[in-house]
Amino acid sequence: MRFRAKIVDLACLNHFSRIINTIAKLAKTCILRLTVCKLYFILSDKVANGGASMWCELSQGNFFDEFQMEGVAAEHNEIYLEFVPENLWRALKTAQNAKAVKIKLTNKHCPCLRVAVELPSLSSSSRIVTHDIPVGVIPRRMWNDFREPSVPDFDVSIYLPVLKTMKSVVERMKNLSNFIVIEANLSGEMNLKIETDLVSVTTHFKDLGNPPWASEDGCQSSAQGRDLESMAEACIDIKKLLQLLAGQQVNPTKALCNIVRKRIVHFILLHEEVSLQYFIPAVA
Amino acid sequence: MFPLGLFWRKCSATFLSFYFHLECILQCFFSLAVFGRAIHAIARISDEFWFDPLEKGLALRSVNSSRSAYACVFFSSMFFQHYCCTAVSQPCQKEKQLSLPCKLIIKSVLPVFRCVNVLERNVEKCSISSSPSEHHITFQLLCRHGVVKTYNLTFQECDPLQAVFAKHMCPNILKVHSRLLADVMIHFPTSQEEITLSVTPMKVCFKSYTEEDTDFSRTMLTEIQLNPEEFDYFQVGVDSEVTFCLKELRGLLAFSEATSVPVSIHFDRCGRPIAFSIEDLLLEASFILATLCEAEKEAASPEPNSYLYKCCIFQFHSLFFGAVSYKEAIGDTFQSLVTASDTEEELGALQSSPVL
């Protein structure tokens, strides 16, 4: 098993560290899956435990100037590592003006991702900062636990409003309640609601638009058969939602959510070549 | 956690019958910010500190409860727009005492200088005074628009402790701009408690300290290597590896960045204290921190050998750096900070000699 990668371009480095920052805000520990052309950050908290899941996918070619990896075997050319994204974010946040950042899988005291940052210095030679981030190597028999989640058979799919606006609304609602109801319909309307004994607050969003989903198994047609005005609602943990909204470092080019009535809310954020999916289960 | 391993002296003075009058005014915005940051740096050491007005200037001292860290910041009288410290002895008292050190709770002083950046903008003048009859020190901030904030803080009369540490006996001296040190420290997580500094004549390395029972599968390790060329002055007499607390150093760095004075680091082998000091015409500060003593390492190098080793290295070192004179440049401008004992001189000549 070998892995070695290098980022030289500053814009790529900053973009990459922003993504890591987003992930660090969503997951305490997560799985990094490496393939020849892609990196995946996976969080698969079991829905039964009330947790949320995340699937973030990016092409290595958009970030790395060098990227070499060799999996356990030729036919399974992948690496699965468990690590704390906060550690990687810490290593990258102090590398904002680095000349180069190298990431390498090593095994000194324990398996580590070694992040070597080459910083400009006052002398002729660069200053080298190395961080050894401990990782756990996930054995192949457990890889199946980290498969890409399928898009659920949703009742409503809708584009989200500007995330900053949504964040400031949810932030205020968080002070009043622990749960939030997201409801939307197929005519571009979405409401964010909280209800407590003392107060009910609803924020209405209009003209958001509903993304067209190519129908394979009649998913779209079944949606068409439904009443366009009827709301599909799900009540979710407000902290989980705020985590997602507050963690966004760049406004994604496309943000949408799929609601399965009373079961799950599925968020998809797209930014250039990066996609982030986040699943928040509904509470009963 | 680990004791400083220093001698301590108590400045003896009788306070019972003696009057004291202190008046100092800080005006320049820059000075006020520097003074405020000094208080913040001192706050990292302990909950209380000594406010020690002397004839030549004002000293702030602090020792932590386990006596593993000592800090002293001395502001010369020139630092203040006006400084006057007079002691009036009572008729019955023959000897005239100059100092009345008093112990203040850091929590009561911090609010005065809470937000240093705001102070710079709003405060036009700060006066610190104490008068004999009232048993308190007064901090008065004269702000814009005629707002005056007065803080009367009671104090406790108490002898200050001083660490006796002969800096000039240290074989290893590094002098570096505080900016660079701060740039190094930001790579360590705020939760990092101790770091290890290891030096050889060829390289300097700061790394996270790990205890023997550290679980490597959970701890992120960070290491920063520096080239000796990055230092303003670089003298390594003994290869050494010292481990010390980061918290206090961070305080000093925030303070020294405000003054933009280089930081000198004096240290020996592990187990001996390490001193971080800054010095310019108007102020001096030194923070002395205990370093972790690893018993095994000590046992491995018996005294006679290490002495020999030291001699050899010293010779090597003087070849390496050209002229190294141990001429004692006696710091006559200010009283020395770390100790009042006569072992303390500044190696002025040595420190100013450039590398290469």
C-alpha cells in the first residue's frame, strides 16, 4: 500500500483546505477513500443511531500536481483510511502561503498521513513543517460498510436558497428549539418551521425551483402524479442542519435537498468538481 | 508539573512602617499597548503577580504555584511619560527602603487592560499611582470624550520571589525575531501543552512532546525544522533537547510582538531551565521555564564526562563562530532582571556578534 501526493498551486491548496475545513466541521472522524483518480470523504453514522451520513467526492486531478497510489492489490486498487479531519485541517490552515504541500502515507510508530509543508523562510532554504496524522487502515472486508449511498426515493426535490440566508435563519431558530421542520413542495416553495409550547416560527421561501430528475424507474413521473402544492415535511435535529450550513466555506454553485416524508433529508451541494452529500435522518 | 530547579531569593524588606509614593503615567498609545500585553503575558503564569516599583523603573513579577515558571517584566522609568517613585521613611525608621512590592490578583488587573486594541484607540493617558495612606493602587484611564475610568485595587504586601538564574552560563544561546518564533508556534495545536526544542550546530527543531505512554494512534505529531541562518544569533555549545510548557511562551510572544524586539533563548541540557528574554532601551522581560528532566538521560551521562564534553564543544564552538569572547559586559543601565545576585551579566558583546 502506497500513497503520495503533492500540491504546489496555491489556489488549489486553499480550495483543498476549505473542503477539509468543511468536512472537519461535519465529522469528528471520517473515512478517506483513495482511488487512482478520486478522493472520497465518507461519514457513515448509522441512521439507526440518529446520526448523519456524509459523502464527499473530489477528483484528484483538480487539486494535486502529483498523485500516486497503490492499493492493497491490483484488482482492489483502493485505500480506506480512518482519520480525524480536524487534524488535517490544522495542518493545512497554517500552510496558506506554502511553496508545496506533500501528503504521504507512512508507518513509523503507527500508520500516519505525513503532511510536509514547505514554507518560505528568511534563509535560502525553506522551512519544513511536518505533521504526522495518525490514521487507521480499514481492512478490505469492511469496505462494504462505506459504499456510496443511493439517492433515496424522495417525495420532493428542491433547490435551496442562498445558504448564508438559510444559515442566519436557522441560527436564530436554534436558540428557540432543538428541532426544525423542513417542508417543501413541487412548486418551488420551502418552509423552515419550529414549534415550541411558547412560540411557532415559520420562514417561507418562494420560487426556489425544483430540479428535473431524469426518470429511470418512473420516479419523476410518480412525482408528477402528485399534487404540486402539497408539502413533504421532515423534522430534523437543528444542530445537524446548522453544522452543514455553517461549515460551508464557499457558496456552492448548486445546492439542493431531497425530502423523504418523515424519514430523511438529503442535501446535495455541488461546487465545481466537488460534490458533497449529507443525509440527516428525521426524528419521530 | 516539573519544578524549575532554581534557587529562589526573597527580597527582604520591612514594610510595617514605611511610606511609599508611586506615580507613573503612560501616555503614548504604543506604550499602553505594550504595558497591557505585558499584563496579559504575566497572566499566563499565575493568578497573582507582584507589582514592584523601584527607583529605576517598575517591575512586574510572577511565579506559578508549582514554581516551574517565572516571569519578570521591567519597565524603565523612561518607558513612562512620567515616573516617580519615592519612599518616605518614617522618623523612627533609619534605613530608607526603596521598594514596596505588593501582590495583586491578576484577575483584578486584567479588566483594566482587557482589550488592548481598543485601549490603543480610546485611551489617551493611563496613570498608575499609589499613595501611602490608602492601601491600594489606582489605575486611571483617561479616555476620549472626557471619560475617566478609575480602578482602585487593593493589594497585599508581600516579598517578591526572584529566580536566580545565570543566563551567561548557558552554552546555548539563540536570538530570533519574535515574529519567527510566533510563526513556528502557530503550527502547534492550542491543546499542545509541551514542546521539545532540540538543537545541534547544524539545525534547530521544534516538535510536539510526547510522553512515553502516548497513544501514537491518537496523537498528531508536529515537527518544525529551522535552519541556523534564520536566527539573528546562533550559538550551540551542547547538543541538547529540552522540553518546556508552551502556554507561558505564547504569552511572551504576544507581548514581544507588540514591542518587535528579538527574543533571546538561553538554555542548557534537559532538566535545566530555559530563559526567553527580550531587552531594549525601555524594557526588559524574561520568562524562565522549567524543562522536563528525564532521569534516564541524566543517568546515562555522568558528570565528569559531560564536563569534558562541554569543554570540547566550547572549543569547537569558538572555532566555528570565530571570535567568541567571554568578556563580561556589565549591564549597567538596568538592574538585572532574573536575579539580583552578581552572577548575572549580560553577554552583550557575545549577543550582538553576528553569525558568520
